[in-house]
Amino acid sequence: MSTTAQLSDSEQRALVEKLHVFKIKGRDKRGRTILRVIGKFFPARIVSVDNLRKYLEEKIFPELENKPFAVVYVHTGVQRSENFPGISALRSIYDAIPINVKRNLEAVYFLHPGLQARLFLATFGRFLFTGGVYGKLKYVSRLDYLWEHVRRSEIDVPDFVYDHDEDLEHRPMMDYGLESDHPRVYDAPAVDSSVSMYSMRCIS
């Protein structure tokens, strides 16, 4: 039996909430609301696409219907096998975004993209994100460049993101996937025992 099958629909959505994958807080320097997304926190092997979409429809989209906003997507430490839901899933989620929310999206800051993510988006970006959204994507290779658009006090950034940023300063070839990145160990958000082992893997 898969882990997804072991959790009910409501438990899967509660897990997304508890791990703080998505958080609406603060504004960028243009006054736009910020939706922060931590890719490494997303439990792709546990949460189904339908439950992720339901969570977004219930908790996130209603907060973004009536105001311009920017997404800060933190790609630091994302593992394809653990955190990536798949191309068809991404397209399904994108198609579920209400039209007025899409219109309000003005910028996507993609932090620590890495070579593989850049190649993936260069290949599939225009297919996945239609309606001009792909053109709003801004790659941000360092936190210092993010601070040009967002004040530090306006957004919570996990410690592992700062540590990775420091590693990139000393080992710049990591940007291009030419050096291995040895992950550090961090405390995980508190979760129920049934999923605690996964969440520790997810964010360590």
C-alpha cells in the first residue's frame, strides 16, 4: 500500500498546511502580496494531485483573488523523487487556478534554480504556464538578488536556504550541477508520527 493511500484526503491537506509549503505573508518592494512556496517541503510522494489542488482552492486562491501578488518559489534542496509531482500534475494544478488569480500574478521569483530546473523550464515552461505567466518568471541565483525585490523582514526563509546560498558563494560551479551538494541536517516541522519519518527526509 502506498503512503498516499494510508492518509485520508483531509490528512493529506492537513500535512501540506502543517509543513508550511505555501505561505501568504508580506509584500515585495512594489507593494504586491507575497506567496512564498518552499519546494523542499512539498511531500509529493504522500499528497495526491487532487488533494493539493483542493488545498490550494480552499486555502490559497481565495486570498489572492482581489489583489496583485508575486510568488517567491524557493527551489533550494528540491529532490525530483521526493518533491516533484510530475509534469501532468503541474499542468493540472495550473489549469485549476482561477482566471482572476492568474491575472493578479505579476511576478514569479525562482530562487536557486540550478541547471536542471532551467533546462526543464526552457523545454516545458511555455507548455505548462500559458497566458503570459512564463514571461513573468525571474531566475534569482542568490538571496542578495532576491533582496533587491523583497525586503528581508517581509518573508521567512529557512536556515538551509541561507546555508546553501553561502555554499554557492564558495562553490559557484554548484549553480551548474558540476559539484555535488552535501545536504546538512535541519529540524523538521512537527508532524504526526504517521508521517514524521517522511517529513524529516523531506526537509533535511
